[in-house]
Amino acid sequence: MSSCRLKRYSSYAVAALIACLAWFAIPRSVAAVQTPETLTPSQREIQKQQDRLGSSSDEDRRDAVMLLAAMHLPEASRVAARTLTDGSAKVRAVAAKAVVYLPPGESVPLLLPLLQDRDEFVRREAVYALGLTHSRTATAAVVDRLLNDKEDGVRAAAAVALADIADETSVVTLSTVLTGQAKRKGKPERNDFVLRAAATALGHIRSPAGVPALVTTLRNEKLSSDVRREAATALGTIGDPTAIDALNEAVNSPDPYLSRIAFESLKKISR
């Protein structure tokens, strides 16, 4: 074989070797971007729903966010978080639920601005979501909604969220709301759902500091039976002996449900 042909074959071999080495030198992440087939099923689903977020249909965008939330993955939640400022209230509300699968350090700052949203539904869902983060960094903002939001549903959601967060610093506020000492526009809280949620929250937090307010509530016959029942349940959950007298009185209540709850709470305290 002539020397010219040998040189030509050698050049081909060197070029092939360089191309092969260059291929293996490509980072896996880049290769993955260039070859969509290598994406995992979860990554493909996230990409699919992300594309739908550009739809002009509110229903399509909401459905995409709901599917992202259903994945329970931080990567999916980060994509859904882009819709927290969507023009549609129903999309923003669903997005609030979606971001709870992020670490609290990410989710809480994203949710806090929604507490000032013009739509009641969005504020309510944002408050519930903050409760699910269990982050005490959200306590002050949630307390503010409990005291100041004009909508009953948002205030009740705030009490529920405070139960989930279980921060003892909220006990004083919950107690004042429950006993009517906290005034909103000069008037005490009158919504039964809010009062029941406040009583439940005090029981969930289990601080003895909440017992006086719960005892006062239990003895207040002007309040609805539902609110007094929640107070009796919470006292049993806390288990403080200072509630025994009030619970003994409630055992004799003409309301059979309250009587039974008081009896069960006394059993818990005695144990």
C-alpha cells in the first residue's frame, strides 16, 4: 500500500478517535437536554404541564397547576409557582396549594404576598397553605389575617392554620379572639366557625396559657353549643387539672353532646 494511502487512512482514524472522545466528554446534563428521550416520566410530565401554562384558557392553566401539585414534587411546585401572579384568581388559588411541596424556606416567601390578594378565595387558600408549611416564620402574617381580614372564611382559615403551625406565640391572640377581647372594627368576633377554629387551635397547641380562655368559653352559655363543645374538647386535649371544675359543670349540661364531651375530657385529665 502506498505511503499516500496510509497517511489518508491514518487521518481518518485520528478524526474518528477525536469525535468519539468528544462525544464521551459531553456532560450528561447537556446530553439529556439534547435528547428528550432520556427524560424521566416525571420530567416529561412536568414539561408537558409547563407548556400548558402558556394557554389562554383559565381552565387549562388551572388544570395544569392541579396536575403539577398532584405530583408532590419540588420540581413540579417550582414550575407551578410561576402562576402565583396569574391573572385568574382560581389559578392563583390552586397555585397556593401547589407550592406547599417546596421547603418552607421557599414556599413561605412565595405565599405571603397572596395574603393581600384582592380575592377572598385566594387569601383563604394561601392561609391554609401557610399552615401546611408548619413554619413559624408565617405566624405573624397569619395572626394578622385572623385579626383583620374582613371575610369570615379567611379568619377561620387563619385559626386553622395557626393550629397547624402550633406556635405558642399565637396563644394570646387566639385566646383574645375566643373570649371577645380582640376587637375588629370595635366589635368582638361573632362568627361561630372562627370561634370554633380558635378553640380547636388552642387545644392543638396544648399550651396551659390557653386554658383560661377555654374555661371562660365553656362556661359562657350565650355562645353556641358547637363553640362550647370545641372548648370542652380542647380542655381535654390539653389535660390541665385547672379545667376540672368547669368540665364537671358541663357534664350536667342539658346538651347531651356537650355533657358527653366534658365527661370524656375529664377522663383524659384523670389519666
